Amino acid sequence: MEKMDSSSKESSFLAEKALPIPPPLPGQVITSYRKGFVANSLSARGYLRVSTAMPDMWDRLFDEGYRADVSISTDSGGVIYAHASILGIASPVFGSMLKQSRVAGRQRSISLPGVTHEAVRVFIRFLYSSCYEPDELEEHILHLLVLSHAFVVPKLKRLCEWRLEHGLLNLENVVDIFQLALLCDAPRLSLICHRLILKSFKAVSATEGWKVMKESHPVLEKKILESMIEMDNRQKDRTKKLNERKIYLQLYEAMEALVHICRDGCRTIGPLDKVLREDEAPCSYEACKGLESLVRHFAGCKLRVPGGCVHCKRMWQLLELHSRLCADSDVCRVPLCRTFKQRIKKQNKKDDIKWRILVRKILRTKSISGAPFFSLASTLRSDSFVVHAL
């Protein structure tokens, strides 16, 4: 029995040992990172681990210039050696230049004026292995943005735009980067720069970059100033509309509170057939408090005629506005509702148009906020109204 047990244990151990390692789960992406290099291993055929030895080999090929057949001259007099096959594949512009370049012996010669030698070296190295040193990228990022745009290297161009947007853009260099973004067809970067200029216009206009742009590109300065004026006008219009909307909402709430007071009563004020109690819970209508004091004044004022008292004139306007909003004045309990309805027919056309515009804006504003349409269909008819003093 012991032999059988030992043999079974041994066979199970061997079976477990022979089980293969399960494959990675679907959707898993393996990446490798080195000196700013990120390789995505997800491919059309499956999953592939990218070894760090590969970018090392490409970097070594660039650094040593093994069998290089292209010499790139820069402004400082330096020469960078590269391989035509790699440059032609990495950049279609380089491919076209190499076809037209003169061959001296076995090497082609290309000149890149206007860019520092170190910036060209960082650029060519990126074409080989997509690697870069973060410090070198930040130091030469403007030159690299120009080179990536001129030689159609979208990967490097997106990288430069991203780095400028996230950390390198400030008030001192925003004008220069804005002009560069326009020249290099970087719409997102130019939009971000434009917004920053408008947001901090006073500080930006005092920088050296703004002064240089003012002298060299007066048309661009004029466009920025025009957009600044346009932004100020839009802000004023927006503020005006917000204030108007706030007033329309307040008027609508006052109409609701007026119906509430005349139909249900609110603590110390309401219709004769309602029993009011001062110790009731606070009213849900915020406009009731101010409207209550206005109604009390209107009930006791001796100069109740329109124009005789400022407060009474306001109450007359609220009552007329209510009558224009009221769905059915025959069942409405708000005082003078039917009277104002009859007066509307005799009102001159100019005043009637003003009231109609006001009513339309009030209802439209309230509809935007999602509130129900103003309706008094459920009210009961009664012309009696009294102020209870408890």
C-alpha cells in the first residue's frame, strides 16, 4: 500500500510539473521603456515583447556611423553621419532630398541651415530608434518641432506639442510658441497659446516676445487685439444675458408665489376662507417673503393709483404680468386678474408688444431650466382677498 501511495504521489507531481505555462490574457499589452522610448508590443499578428537590445543596436548604429553614406552639415560647421535607407524610410522629405543630392564618392551630402548642431543630432537619433533624452528634448524642443514638421515626422511632432502643452508653456514664451504653432500647422497648440494670451493679456503684452512680434508681425498683433476685443464683447453679452435670465427667473418665481398666496395662503397672509397659522413651517417659495410685505403695503396704501407710489406701481405691474401669464382668469384667485385681461384688449399696440416679449422671455427662460409651464388651471374662482394679522 505504501508503494502504491508513493507511486501515485510521484506521478501526480510529474503531471503538475509537466503542465505548460498559460498564455497571457487577451488585451494585455507589454511595453518597454528606456530613455524616453516606449514600444507598444501589440501587433496585428499577436503579442510580441520588444527587447531593449533593439533600440540599443539602432543607437549604436547612429553613434558609430557604421557604413554611413550620408553626411549632414549644420550651421556650426559640424557634420552628422547617417544612413540614406533609414532617413528615406523615416521621412519622405529626406527621401526626396537624397534622390536629388549630389554624390561625392560614396556619400551624399545634405545641409540643414538655421538649426543648431545638437538639435539636428537629437532629431536624427530619434529617426533611428524613437529614443530621446528628456533634457535634450526640452532644451531643443522648438527646433525639434520645426524639424519634425518640415521633414514630416508626425510622431516627434505630436511629442513636441504634448510636452509644450504640459509643462513647458508659460507667459514668457507663449508668443514665440504661438507664432511657431501657426507656422508648423499645430492647431491645438496654437489654440492653447491663443487662449493663454487672451487670459493673461496684460502680462503677456509686457514680455520681450510680444515686443518682437509687434515689430516683425504687426498683422498678427492686430488680429490678437481684435480677438481680445471680441472676447470682451462676448463676455459682456454673456454677463448681460445671465443677468436678464436671473431677472426673468425672479419674475416667474414671484408669479408662482403670488398664486400661492392668493390660493393657499402663506402663514400670515392669504384668502378669507383659509385658516392661517404663523407657526407653520417655512414656505417653499423663496419669493413669498418679499412679496408678502409688498402685498401688505398695497393693501393699506392710500396712494394705490399707478404712479402715486413706487411700491404700488410695482404691485400693479406684477398683477398685470400675472394676468398675461394666467391660463384661465375665470378660475383664478389673484385679484384684478380678469380686469387686466379686459384692459389688454384696449391697450395700445406698442405697449402690448413689450408685454408679449417679456412674457415670452420669462416662459422660455423657465422652460430652459426644466420647470413646468406656468398654469393656473387648478385654481378656484374668488375675488376676495384679505391680510390676516395674527
